[in-house]
Amino acid sequence: MRIRDLLERDPFREIEGVVKITDHDPIRVWREMDEYVPTEKVRQALREVLETLLETKRGATERACVWVSGFFGSGKSHFLKVVGYLLENRELRDADGRIHRSQEFLCRKFGLENYLPHLQHEFRVKVLFINLLDCDPQNPELSTISRLILRSLLEAQGFSTSFWIAEWEKELRALEKWEDFRSWVQQKFRRSWEDERKLNAETVLKQALPALLPDRYRSEEEASQAVQESKRKFNTVEPSRTVGELVEFAERMGGNTGRVVVLLDEVGLYIGDSVDRLKDLNSVAEQVVQRGNGKILLIASAQEALRDLVPRLTRDAQILSWLQDRFRAKVHLEPAEVQEVVAERLLKKTPGGAQQVSALLEQKHGTIRAALVLDSRWQDRDFVAHYPCPPYAVRLIQDVMGSLQTTTEEARRLSGAARSVLQLVHGILRGEGGMPRGAEQPLGWFVALDLFFDSLRGALSVLRSEQMRAFSEIERLGDVDGLPVLRIAKVLFLLQHVGTRYPCTVDNLASALVSSVDVDIHALREKVRLGLQRLREQGWVAEEGEQYRLLTPAQHVLEQEVNRNHPTVAELKEAAVNLLRDVLRDFRYEHGEIRRQLAVSIEVDGTVLREGGVLKVALYTPLADVTDDVLLEKSIGDGTTVFWEAAKDGEFGQLIKRAVAVRKTLEQWRTRPLSEEQGSYRDRLEKEDRQLWEVRLPQLVQSAFMRGKCFIGGNEVRSDGDDFVAAVREQLRGIAHRIYTDFIDRRPMKDDDCAAILTWRPGNVLPSIYSELYLITPDQQIMRDNRYLKAIKSEIQRRQNTGPDCSGKALVEHFEGPPYGWDPRLVRLLAATLVKAGLLGVRYQGRDITDPNDPQLRAIFSQAREFQRAAFEILPEVDWRRASELCSRIFGVQGGDTFERTAALVQEQSRHWCQLAGQLATRCRDNSLPQQLEEQCHRFTEHLHAIAQTEEPNARLRRFLEVADGLEQDLSAVRRLKEFDFDRFRLLRLFVRQTQGWGENLEGENAGKWRQLSEGINAPDVLDRWDALQGNFAALWNVYLEDYVRQHRAFQDHLAGVLEDLRKHPSFAHQPDRAENLLQPLRRWQCDGEGRPAEPDFVCSRCRLSFSDMAPGKIQMEKQEIVRKLDGLLPKPPRLESLRVERTVDGEGSLEAVVDEVRRYFRQAGRPVRIRIEAEPLG
């Protein structure tokens, strides 16, 4: 039985494939409408559109915009066209030439008869069919959707699609000059206006307007200006203008019954990534909803649902929410609906045919299920419905076709060359293009995926022309046991376009090539594997993991170069070593609970990767030429090394060859100019390079080691698990336990913990490690015989005795090695504890440091670098008897008679004098004594504080002995300060400051005394000069007292005379109160006291004027300012007369009065004045 015998309808009949909504040929449209298969979802969508139309009878509706979405081939265009013919009653013509009205035919076909009366009697609908893939988005005349809709509306009315020309046509019709215009053009140019307006519209209008409308346009120049103005004015098309004209047209069609429906097909591809077009669509939809008044419906189709536009919006994502508000009605066509259409229109079986297919499935159920594994979710009914296609074939090829159009341009090119999924299946059944006639094949035959490739060849030649030409080269590769390699390449090409859903594995490729129910799927898979190997050897296929990818011709050229870069044996061994270098780059061995990092030496295939550690690892990769016996023998003689041999691995060998070849090729291409496609393939190879070196090869080599053999100390050791690095650490752990027998599984938490002991005092808290290591006794003393301290002390003593380096670096290196393995922080902490105990001295930057409180010690023990630069020595025991003698001599107390009592006495006296010296330093600063005295007190205090704070007696006495000479000298000054009269010093200092102006003008013996007092009060040896300074002060005070009283009296007399003179000013006659108020600055200096200065300010207690304040010039300066202000109180004279002054001057005061009068005249003039002065002596 043949396939055609199973089918209900003739598979060789003509059907329409790709539907274009702008194709209105009555016969083709008839076939499109007649064979349209409405699923229940489609029927529901049509009802919603009709309900929206009925809703507009009540006025505006928010559901005036509809968004239709669905992937390529889902039938969006067909659905849109059906909607158009359902809403506008257009003519259809069947195969026999009979005429049908579209509304009646479609309503009856879809079971929508109840809507027919409404459509025929209540509405007059005009549908604008706009296929956006026919429009060039780069054309400025068509760039926005607003312009496209308006052009379609103009075209539907018979107007020009040039906006400015259409406006003239409307104007001529409104003026009832349209027919006269058309006749004039025909007579003048011998052609119709419709022909002339395409290229000659401007010339025609310039001549026609003066002829037909002479009252408006008196000449061609005026007409030309009007035409140019119309071009400027009407070239811009805003959404509001478009929707406004749509509404006007609807009202002209039938008042309340007129409706315009705008169908926009493939709006998503037209918009692309253009935010401007998206905004334009949003504005159009907004205008339709807000200004359409229910007379306009906007129905747009796109591959994406509205929410899926978000990834394409790099900015202004807010537009999406606006669009969702505008397009409230949404229709989504699922790919499953296309499968239903194909099954219904082409593959629907007769009852007998369905029974035959079911019987075949039942008989060969296991074989069929094992073969058709591309998508194993299919049910038996799916198999029957879609046979002879695999049950998932329609969905798969639909996904492939959708993936082919990645850009608007590709979608446009595909729309002109592509066939719908329906047409592809139809072409396979009919055997178009040299394919076997599928309908004539026997029952049991399957449509293999490569037949879909052949059926798609026309579209693929448009979009992937170079790739299609390459298949002729692939064809020359022949076949593998009867399976053409070309067939494998075809299905690989298709599947890799949907590789995320259908991975391009051997199993899936074999399943796609199944062409018979009797297939041996296992044999077919082996043929596919060998065919892929041949394609790869010839540079046509790349393998990525377990998936394959067909290369383009440009990529093929590059892949051949990769194959030519076959690595040498030396290159492979070097690559294996470098691979392990990367795998173990961050390898660390950490010992004990504290995870102490111990150095490990590593070598791979005899090449040293890392050296310097006691622990060693010797690795041998799958490429190494070594035997088990050799490694066993080596391990017997070296018990501190892990010898590990990886198992041989064929896949590792193949992949590392590929990895080396790819990397060599990429290096050669680094400076070579490549085409865009070659550059893209280079990026793929770079990704493969990273995948091989960073993921796949590390996985394989570690797996090979885990399957290999490990030898330690003459024994083969087993490693479990699948983590190679962890297994190496585990083997090292056993060796480390045997080597590091004195390991301390403790370490300070942070660097500062190492130096914490230096400033510690009994009773204070130390980091817990000090107690964990038993460094402090229960009575808060350092345990000097602690075994860890003894180890450090013994090693330093050994080095002192034998002469080796005794630096911190040498100590760290020693205790890092066997048998210790100590953390460097631990070494620093133990050494610091010895310093605190007074048992260890430090040599650092030329200084010998024994004081635990020395600021530099904290940096040495808390910073690893500084510790390494320091050197250490064991200190001798301290001379306590010498300390006792010094304590008695310096502090004036009886010295101690034992070591312990001497140490306690030094601490007691240090605390006492430290407190006293601190108080004296404060008094020196508060009373402004020379800074040297304060510094001397501070230095004394610091030494004593350090001694008092040193809790370890040995270190305390050593510190005391080191600074004893300085303490004795400083204590003398402290004792004198203790008896010093600070109040008297403060009085002398104040006298010098308050009387400085007076003192600097002294002469003779008093000048010398003043100089001695002012300099001595600030001298560092003020204590030595103190008695002499007090004598100078007593003598100077008596002189100052007389001078001050005399100066005070003269100042007050002068002040009284100036005030009296100022009150004679003319302003007192005009504004006496204000004038008197201006004298306030001088009046505040008036004083009626005796003018006798008093301590501690050394000024008159009434006026508080200092000696310097009472200078005569001060009164004169203030007087000048007051005179200027008094002049300002005078009324402005009507006319300024010349000033004549004739006066007898008998003193300085009379002269100043003349000058004041001239100055007042100058101010009143307000401009330059000429002065003539004549003076002659009297008598």
C-alpha cells in the first residue's frame, strides 16, 4: 500500500503555501480561505475580534488594538488575512468561477453565523492590508509606521502616496476642480494625471494651478511657492495626523457605521531594535485608543509576544508597559496549531488509512520508538496523525525556519523565497525538485530530515548561498556503507540551528536520518559516527564535547589549517607538562587543623614545576614512557616522594593533539587579516581552546591519574574518590606526619597577636594561644622553662656559639623545616615572649633593643618582613646590685638587698616620680614655662613609665640600668620644679606682655633690666635665673608706676580739649543729639580716676587703657573720622561760595582748626577745589 492510498485528500492538488496579506487575487484568496483550518483557539480569537467590533457601536473602546504573535510558520499572516476578509466583505472566486462574498463564506465556515447580520447591516468596514516586510525601513518616505498607514489609506482612496501631492488632490476635490484638473492634464501632457504624478507632479501643478485657480495663483511663481510650501508642511507625518485622517475617512464612509481596520503584518521584524519605531507604534496605538472613537481598529502581528520585546529594548523599556496597556487584546498562535493544520490539510487519513498506520505502529512499536528519539514525548495518536513524517518533524522544521531569520533583512529575503511548513510537506509528498515522490512510497517509509533540507533549498540558497555551494564539495566525500555523507551534513546543518533543543549528537543525527520502519538504528548510528569522522578529517565538521557542528566554507578553510598544524611528540609532552602546571597552579598542602601550608616540590614527566619543599610529588602523564617497576624502585629509595603514574587514555591523546593544533593555528592568525565570518570562527576556536585547556583536558588528565597507580616508600597506595588534587593531598598527609614529629598544631590568628605579649601586664587578657601553649603560669608569670621557648632559645644560643646567621629569616626557615613545620607567626610569637621575659635582645636598624615597650618591637614582631630583617641574641642575667646602688643615689631611698626587692623598689619609685613629673609637665605647659622644661619632664616620665610597666623583673632592672644616667640628670630639674613659684612666674610673664610698648622705649640702666627680664622669662635656664629676674621686676615696676600716671593725666587733658573743640562744630546747631552721639568713641576713653595701674593687668582699673593705648596720635585719628561724620550732618547750602579764611595762628591747635575748615569745604564741594595760601608773620 502506498502513502497516497492512506490519505483522505489528493496530495498532488495545488495548495497555497506562504500567505501574503497584500495578495488579493480572487482565485488564490479563495483557496487560502477554503483550506484554512481553524483550531478552536483560532475560532475563539476571531470571536474576540468580532466582539471588539460590536463593542465599538457604543463608542470608544480600550480594546481597539490587537496583538497577534506566533513563531515563523505559525500562520500569523494567514490569520490576519482571514480577519481582514471577515471584517470587509470582499469578493472571492472559486475554481469553477463562482463568486462568493467573503463575510458570508467565512462566517458559515467558522460557525460565526450569528455575527453575519451585524457585519452586513450595521457596519461599513474598510481594511488596510499592510505587509511590513514589503517596506524598506531605510527609505525615509516609509521609515515610520505612521507614514506607512497613511500611505495605505491614501492609496485606498485613489490618492497619490506622496503626502504633499495627495493634499493637492484633496484640495482640488474640495474646490470641485478635480475633473477639470484631470481633463487639463490629459489635454496638456497627453497622459493621465495618475501617470504624470509619479515623476512630473511639481511641473504639472505649477502650470495647472494658475490655469484652474487664477484668483488664488496669479502666476506660475506663486503656484511654485505654494507647491514648495506644501512639500515642507505635509512631509512630516505624526501619529495624530494619521489617526485623524483614518477617523475622517471612516466618518465619510458611513457616519456612525464606518470603520477602518489597519492590519500590520510582521511589525516586530520591521521594528527590529529601533526604539524610535517602537515609540511610533506606541504613539499610533495611543491615538487609536484615545482619538479613534471606536472607528479604528489596529491589529498587528509579530513573532514575539509583547513581553518578549524586553530583551530587544536596550533602553526605554518603559515603552513595553505602555504598549501592553494599548494592546489589551492579545492572540498567540502556538506551533502546535501548525502541526494540527498540516495534519488536517495534507496528512489526514481515511478511516482505513488510519487503521493501517496504527497496525504498523503496533507491529513495529519497539523499533519505531528506538529510532524516533529526537523528541520522545510523542504519543501513538501523534504518530498516526503525522505519518509519514515523524511526529515531531513539523515542529522541528518550524523551529529551524524561525531560526534562519535572525534579522529584518533576512526575514524580508526569506519571505520572498521561503515556503511554509505546509508547502514543504506538500513538496515532499509530490516529489518536487527531483526528490522521491513521497506519496508514492510504500507503507513503512519515513520522511527523513534531509528531505526537508532539499525542500528548503530555495530559501537556503537565498540566505546561506555560500553554504549551499559547499554541499557540492561535501558530496564528493562519498558514502559510508551506503549512507551518503552528504545526507549527514544536511541534517547536521538543520539541527545545529535548533541545537539547544535538539543537540547535534550521533544519536539525534541518526534518528533524523531514519527513512524506514525496518531500520537498524545501531548500525545507522555507527555509519553516522564514521561519516562525521570523515567530515571532521576533511575540515567540514567541528566537535564540541559530544556534539557536532557543520562549518561554513570560510570556516572550513581555517579548519584545514588546524588539521595541518599536527603537533610533534615534543610539543605534546610540553603541552602535557603545561596542562599539569595549570591544574596544579594553586595546589597547596595544608597540614593539621590549622591548615599549615607546607612547601611541596612538584615535577611532571621529569620537568620540575615547583621546587624547595621537603615533601615531593612526581607525576607521570598518559604520554610518559615509564613502567610500574621503575616507579616502584624509585619509591623504595625516596620515602618523602609521591610517585604517581596516570593510566593510558586514548581520548586524552586525541584531544591534546587537537588542543595543541588549535592553539598553534590561533597564534598564526593573531596578525592575519580575516573576514567577518572567519573572525567569528576564530572566536569559536578561541572558545574551543578555552574549553579544551580549562575544562575538558583537566578533567581527562585528572581522571587518568585517578585510574592510574601511586607508589610511596616501596608500596603501591590506593586512592579513592574522583578528586585528584584532594587525593594528592591525602597521600602527602601521611608522609608529613612521619616527617614533622614536633609540629605544633596552633598558630596566632593574626599578626598583632604575635606582639601582644610585649605590652601585656598581669591581669590583662592575652590571645588564647598563649594559654594553649602554656606560656603563662597561673599566677600570671611567663613560664621560662616552657619547651617551645626552650627550643627557640636553644637554637639562638647554638647559632650564637657556632656563628651561623641569627636573623629572624633564618629562624623562620629553620623552624619551618623538619621536625617542626611551625607557622612563621608562631616563631615570632615565641621570640616576642622571650623578649618580654628579658631573655632575648633584638638588633634592628643599628639599634640594640631590649625594652619590650620599645615602639619598634611591635612592628618587628607583627610584620613578617621586619622580623626577617632583625637579628637576635640571648641576653645575660642583669646586675641587681648595681641597680640597687643607683636606685639609692637617684631616688634618695635605701636600696634593695635582694634581686626581687630591688626590682620591686625600682618599680615603686618609678611610679611615684612618674606621677609627680607628669603633673609638673602639665603645670609647665599651663603656665607657659620654656618648652625645654616640659620636654624634660615628659622624657623623665616616659622612662619611668616604661620601667614601672615592665612586669618581668629582669627586663625591668635592665631597662633601669640603661637609662639611669639620664634619670639622675632629669630628676634634678624635677626636684627644682617641685619647689618653683608658678604663680609669681605667671605675674612676671604678664607684666612683660602688658608693658611691652613702654619697656621697649626705656633707656639706660632700666633698658638693660627690661631686656634681661623679657629674655630671661623665656630662657631654657629660667630656673637658674629666677632670683635675678624677680629683682629686675621689682625695680621696673616702680618706674612703670610713675610713667603710667603721668601718661594717663596728659592723655585725659588732651582728650578733654578735643571734645570741647568738636562741640563747636556747626552741626551741633542743626542736629545736636545726633552730633553728640557721634562723640561716643572719644567719650568712652574719658576717665575721672587717679590713673594708678594695678596688678595683675598693670592698667588703670577705671578706663582699662594700656600705656600704648594712651598715645596722642590715637585721639587725633579718631577726631578726623568724627569730623567727617559731623560734616555729613550739615544741611547742603543752596550755592557754595568761595571760602576765605583769615586767621591768626598762634599754635598747632589753631593750625589744625584752619585745616579742618578747608577740609570741610572740600567735602561740601564734592569736587576738586583750588586753594591759594598766603601767610606772613605778625609784627
